[in-house]
Amino acid sequence: MMGKRLHSTSRFRETGSMYSSNAFEAQTSDLYFRKIFRKLHVSIIICFSYVFRMQRTFPLDFLKEKGGRRGALFMLAFLPIFVSCDITKRVPEGKYLLYNTKLELDTKEVNKSAMKSYIQQRPNDPRISLRVYNLMKGDTSRWLVRKTGTPPVLYDDKLTTQSVKNIEMEMANRGFLNATAKASTDTSGKKITVTYRIVSNEPYRIREYDIGINDDRIDSLLERRKRRNRSEIKPGDIFAMDKLETERSKVSRLLRNAGYYASTEDNLHYLADTNRMPRRVDLTMVLADSIPPEMYRIRRVDIVSGYDPVAKIPFKKKDSLDYYGLHILYDSTHFIRPSVLRKNVLMQRGDI
């Protein structure tokens, strides 16, 4: 800096300026101090922003702990030093600090924030935790390092490659089977920024959705559900796996409520045909095996009359009675009449 100023001063004299060298030095000094105050002003603003971020990130209950207030005052007093110190101070030679990760997506049909969760490496956040770690030389025996310090996140190209694979796989699960993802890096000193660019291309969409279960009752039940527009899958929807899983879960629950007690999500599969039209899918729901699930019916309803679970007194059976499909067990009190029980019990023998 001083060499450049001397050179500028000598060149200034050679041009025959009306100002003297003292005036020029005073002007340069004034500009120098203005820059310092400007940087100090920015540092104060950054300090306050860090304080608010730390209030959200770290609970203020630590102030009640032993040494907590002293550590907090120390941290606030030296915040300008934290801001000004080099965040790459503890980065080994030949390594890079992961300074930032960016994601660029060319479609609005996919949630950009959701795709960021598939990036394996994230930079230090908040960065003041890294500055605390650097200032304390990574000494984890110190209270401030244990509470707020985090070591630098070093760039790992293997994790970047895995992130690209994860992004492409998730895009395929969302119906963008031809999507591609690439990662590029930009270095500055020991800092590196990784940018992930996703080219979505045209997604696959559902052209038709049919039920292919070889059971008249089940097929009729599901077709009636489709006509009432209660299906999660509709023609024109993107061929997304989460929507298919939601549909399968709801169909399985519907079948269990209809008496097919052994029906599970694993019993329901999809057949997808993409040969008829480009990027169009003909979808059919089928059973995993050719044997339809069995419908269960209630064989008998047992009622224990006079039992009090709160009293924790063992029930002593004195009498039993079969009454219109109800098997009633009585103690010595014969607490409720059989006709009253039959009117109030909704389940009957033979019901699904």
C-alpha cells in the first residue's frame, strides 16, 4: 500500500499539480481513516446481526449457567475481533473451506428449498461459530468453544459427487426422469463455493390410471372411489413417487375398513407403461400376487357386563348368555339388561 502511494505521489508531482505533497498526504490520510470508520461501522452492524442470529440459534438459558454471563460479556466485547478474523485460519494447506453452496433450478414445479436438503455438505452456519472456534484455537476444553464453536467444514469432492447423484435420483422420484445435475466450484484463496445446476427437462405425466385387481368387490369399491374423485392420481399429473405412495396408503386403509383386514401397502403394486406415448405413463394398480385378500367378518361379540377397569377388581363370572349374536358375561349383579346392550352395541355377528 505504501509503495503504491509513493509512486502515485511522485507521478502527481510530475504532472505539475498545484497541490503540494503535504496536502496530498493529508488527503490520503483522510481517505484512509474514512475507510477504517466505514469498516468499523459495517462491523458493528454485522455484530448486531450475529447477536440476533445467535439468539435464535442458541437458547439464552446458558446465561443462567455458571460462567455463562461472563462468557457472554466476553463474546459481545470481542465480537468485532470475531468478525474481522480470518475464517480460513484453521484450514490445512491443500484444503478448502466450504464457504457457500448454491442451487440453480430451471423449473417452478419442484420446491427449490426441498432439493437443497439433498446436498450432503453445508457451510458453517452461523459463521460466528467458526470464528469462535478459530479464535480459541479449537480448544474444546473452553466453555465458549463447547457452546458456540464449530470446526471448519472442509470441502469434500466425494460428497459433492454423492450430492449430484442424490439430486438426480430425487428429481426422478418427482417425475423428472430425464433431469440432470452438475456441480461447479469457484475458489478464492482457501474458500470454495459449490454451485449445483439442475436441468429438469420435460417431466413424465400420467395419461391413464386403471385398477387391475381380479376381484369384483375390490374392483367395484375402487372404481366407485375414482368416480367420486377421491383418488390421489389423476390424468395429467406428474408421475411422482410420493403421490403414488399416498394413493397406495389410502387404498390399503380403505380395503382394511371394508373387511380386507390382511391388506397392506406391500400387497399393492403399480404397472407403468411408457411405450405408447413419449413421456406419458399408463398406470395400473395391481395386487402383488394373483390371490385377492380374504374378507373378514365378525363371528362373535363378547360383552363383559359389570366389569370396572378403574376399580382393578378381578371380574368373577357368575353367568353367561347368548342373545342375538351377543355373548354376554355377567357377574353376580347382572348390571345391564340384554335388550339394552343389543340396542347400544353397534357391532353385530356377520358384520364386516
